[in-house]
Amino acid sequence: MLRFNLFRKFVSFHSRNVAFANSRNKSTAVDIEKLDQDTTSIDVVDDELKSREEEIQRKRNKSRLKEPDRNFLFEKDPYPEPTRWHHGTLKYMRRLYGRYGEASGVDPAICWPVKEELEEAIEYEQVAYPFTIPHMIAEAKRKRHETEESVKLRQEEIVKKMEKIEQMKQDVYNRIKNKETEAKAAKERKERLIEEVRMHFGYTVDPRDEKFKEMLEKKEKEQKKAMKEAKKKAREENIMTKLLSKKADTVKKDVNKQ
Amino acid sequence: MGSNTTEKALSMLRFLPRVCLSNIRPHPNSRIRDKRGRGQHGGDKHGCGNKGSGQRQNYMRLGYETGNNPFYLRFPHEPYYQRHHLRREYPPVSLLQLLKFIELNRIDHTKPIDLVSVVNTGLYKLLPDQRQYGIQLTDEGADVFNLKINIEVQYATEVVIAAIEKAGGVITTAYYDQHSLQCMLNTKKFFERGVPIPKRMMPPPDAIEYYSDPAKRGYLADPDKISEERLVLAQKYGYSLPEIEKDPSYDMLTERKDPRQIFYGLHPGWVVNLRDKAILKPQDEELLKYYAN
Amino acid sequence: MTTMRPLLFTIFTKTKPFQCLRKTSLHQIRNSSYESSKFLVDVEVSTKYEATKIPEEWKYVERILPPTLVPEPQPLPEYQSGWKPQGDHKDSPYFVERSRNHMMPVYLDVRQRGVKRHTIIKKIQGDIWLFEKDLRTFLEDLIKPKPLRLQVNEFARKICINGDHVNAIKYWLGEKNF
């Protein structure tokens, strides 16, 4: 409510000045138009006219904006007189030239890299892009060939091994079978021994008893000996058969010769 | 009556102060008043409970699981996203989209098309900061594509190349490094920087094979081999290769950029001034050597 | 044209007070800031250049500058891309205006990480209820036996439909020359 009253007072205060302001504006408007016509027809060489023109331009500026902001709005150099530290940097001055061209008053020669900057750029490129294109292409090709070759070799290896796979499977099965049969045979032998020992004692004795164990050891030894002798015998028989067969062969040969 | 109110309004306008932050207010109910946390509105312990590490704001470190081996330490090596931050991305533009751009006059197909022309439509956004390196032309619309264009993209598949060449056009794949991309995306902003046009740098080692491959129409490939590949592709996809030599727009179709050039017709080292509409060319030997290298 | 800015010599030399306002170079230099740049007074500038104003070259520059307004589409008898220009609507009770990019104002609104899909038709002028009636007959026939959930926002001049019927509606609007 208070705000509205204040507003009303504000409006009423200004409404008194409206008429005056209007008349003032109108008079200046007429004057400006006239001046415009004058200026367009005659070249402004007169200092007085120039200063008057400038004053009119100043009065025309009702924006109450800061000078740099207004210049920026009208696409002019915002700081014709440098005020901040960065206004002296190459980067800023290049931007000024880029945006405002000749009107900025900047020498375009600064746009290109200075000696130090050029040296830095060349050094950077030498480090970042050290190889030439043909070299890079050759390298890439070589790497690709290498990986392809290694893959190819591995594949060939696998193929070779795949040919033997059935045989390898069979070998594995046979090995398992043999192991099983041996284990079974050993177990049977042991069972038989235990039976023999039990028979020897006559009554059921715990296999873990010492006496039983002693007997078992004896029997095992006897069995081993028997097996060894059997093996030896088998070997001797083999040798005999071989010798006999050889002799037979030599006799045959002699007979053939004759 | 109407003129009275307008007169009044205009007179008011003449004397009211400039609109600024101190004499405007937001939409009603657009700003919610902050609840200060007093009494029943989040007061007393302010959501922190009683005693303990919670109320005393003495929290355990993130990921800690009160002693047992935490999740982020259980697995020694999870290389799923290894080098993901180095992989290049090529946001797609389909042939149908390209066709639409041309038909709606967004892109001029009587001139060579490149990344700059597509970005200037305002309908394609490229973000070099996200490792995006250019346009990938996809094959949606390959069956209806019938325009003769000279296009330069960063990646294209065989089907796309075939579609464009069948229509009588020319496609090239070229690489632009990040710095050049930034210049291309906003040309006005770039020229206002007042720096000379940079030279385009070479592709990295893992991309050089692609851009030197004639089958992919790379810009570093041998032009003779490219014409061979054109024939091969035509035979593969079963269309008769149009003879570009006899085409009236042969010059436009064969216009290609130098590997060090970013923009058509503008050489590295030139300074373009939009305000004065002038192009400044350096005359120093060193600079010329640097930019021509 | 070759005049140097006069006050620089006095302000921007190494020993002047402005230097103290500037941050020291102990922190990271970012190339996007003025701190990474040299001062003009500290370097020797002697590059020779020539300023040219050749119209043929300037044409290349104009080519790469973006347009400021949306261009009008080429007038063709048929568009291969499937785009249809707005035709005669013959005093129909309603009218659907095209967007500033000459496209139909039918949009897909996807919410809740892909769970909810709404089709929105905007810029409907005239009798929106009649438009809704005609649209309903078309869409209900299309998606039967499923129900059509449709909302008419008369004040915002838009219709919101549950589901993804963008292409169907665009086809229907095209048939009506909108």
C-alpha cells in the first residue's frame, strides 16, 4: 500500500514536469532535424559546429550506460584508451583487430606468431608429431601384419594339434584304464594275502593287529619274490624264443644260399 | 479513451526509471521461501538423529564397509573401460538427414559439402571436448539418395560410399585435429580471434591406416587407387559407375582440400578480417615455410 | 593503420604498478586466459604482410559463415527425403501451423528413463475439439482394441496423447495438407 502511494506521488511529481519536458524535447527535436540537414549538406570543418555536434551526441545518449558498455553495444572498440593490464597483451590486441579491424588502431602484423611463439610452435610440433606420413603408414602396416602373422601361426598350430586329438583322447582313456586295472589287481592281491593269513591263523584276527601285520609282511615278501621270479622266467623265455627264432632265420638263410 | 490511456502510458514511460533488478519482481509463487529448520519444520536435531557419528558429522570414508573387504577393493583389475577416454567418437548423420538438409536449402549441394557446412545448419552439434572428431555418414536413406554431391566426412561405410558414388557424387574421408575442429565449429568466433588460420595436423597412428586406405576414400590415399576402388565397388554393388569426367559440374566434384587445409579456398597462415572484409597474407619466409610444411 | 596504441608504452612495461595487480605465474597457465599471452611491448613485431580484397577469395569466406535466418525450402515437385510442404487447407475449421524450421509440430516426449512416451501436437489453431474428434477416429482405428488416452489443452493449443504415434500423426496431417 505504501509502495503504491509512493508510486502515485512519483507519478504526480513527474506529470507536472511532463509538459515542460515535452516542450523541451520538441524544441530540441526540431533543432536536431535542422542540424542534420545542415550537416549532410555542408562538410563539418568548423570547430564550433563540431563541438556543438559532439555536445548534441552526448545529450542524445540517454542510456546511462558506461562508456565501454555503450561502445560494445555499437560494435566499437570498448576501450580506445587502454585501462587494464590485459589490454596490453598480444592476445587481446589480436582479438581487437579480429573484431574491429582497422578501426581498432592495431597493427595487423601482431596477428601472426612472434619469433618466440613460432619457435615454441615448431618445437611442439616436433615433439607431438615426430613421424612423417609414409613412416606412420609403414609402421601401422607392419604392426597389422605382425598381429595377423602371429594369429595365423597360432591357428596353424591348433590345426596340427587338432589332427592328433582323437589319438590323444584314446591315450588318455587307455592310461586311465590301465591305472584302474593295476589298482584293482593290487587290491585283489592284498585281499588274497589277508585271506591267506587269516586262514593261517584259523580264527578271525583284526587285520590291524601286530601279529597279523607281521604275517602280512612275510606273505607280501614271498609274493614279491614269486612275482620277480615269474618276471625273470618270462624274460628268459623271451630271450630263448628270440635266440631260437634267430637261429632258425640264419639256418634258413644258409639253406637259401646253398 | 484508448488514446488517453496510451498517452498516459507513454508519458509514464518517459519518466519512470530504467528497469533494473531493484524495481522488478519475480512471477508470483515462482520463488519458494526457504524453510529455515526451526521447530516442527526440521528443527531440534535437524535430521541428524541422536549422538553417534551421524550427529557428530564424523562419517566413515566413502566405500568403507565397516571392516570387511570393500567392493571397490575386492577386484584387482577390471579393464572394461581401459582407454575409453582416448577412443574417438563420430556422431552420426544419416543420408536421409543430409538429403533433407539439401532439399530444405540448409546445405548448398552445388558446392562441396564438409563439416563446416553441416555444422552451420545449426542442426548438428559436435563437441570436440567429448572426443568427437567429426561426421559419420550412416546408411539410412541410401536407397532414396539421388543427388550429385561432393561430400567430405570423417567416417563412412562401404554402403554409404556406394550410394553416393552411384548417384554420381564424390565422397572423401578426412581427419581434423581438435584445434582445427574448434576453428570450424564457430567460424565467426574464430575469425574474430584475429589469429591466422592454423594448419591441419596429421591423424594419429591408429587412424592413419584408415585415412590412407583408398577403399575408404581416405584423403591421404593415392587418387589413382581411389578410382580403381570406385570401379570395384560399382561391380560389387551392381551399378554402372557414372562418368564424372563428362559431368558439367566436374570441377565442383573434384574440388578437394590440401591435407594441411581446413577451409575450402583459404590457406593456413591467412588472417581473415570480417569487419574490413580483407584477407591478410604473410610474406615472411619463415612463416610461409612453417605454414606450408 | 600502422599506428600503435599510444598509452601502452607508459602502462605496460615490466616495472609498472599494474604488474602487482596481475597474478604471478606460479599457478597453472591456461591458454584460454590472457595470462598465457605475451605483452606487446616485450616482443619485436616485424612480420611483413599484404592485405588483399579479392572478391573470389572472399566468396569462400562467406560460404563458411553461418546464415542468420532459417532458409526457405527449395520449391521441388517431390521431395525424396519424405518432407512435404504445407499445402492448401481449404478453409478447414482448424489449422496446424508449421514450426520455424518448416517442420510439423508433432513431438515425442520421453520421460522416466524411457517408460513414459507421449506424443504432443502443438500450434493447433481454430476448433481444437473438432480436430480432436477427427484425430480420435483416426487413431482409435489404428490402435484398436487398445484404448486411446488423449488430453486436449485448449489454452496451450496442444494435444497430448499417450504412446508413440508421431509418424502416424505426421502422415495424417500430411494427408490433410498441414
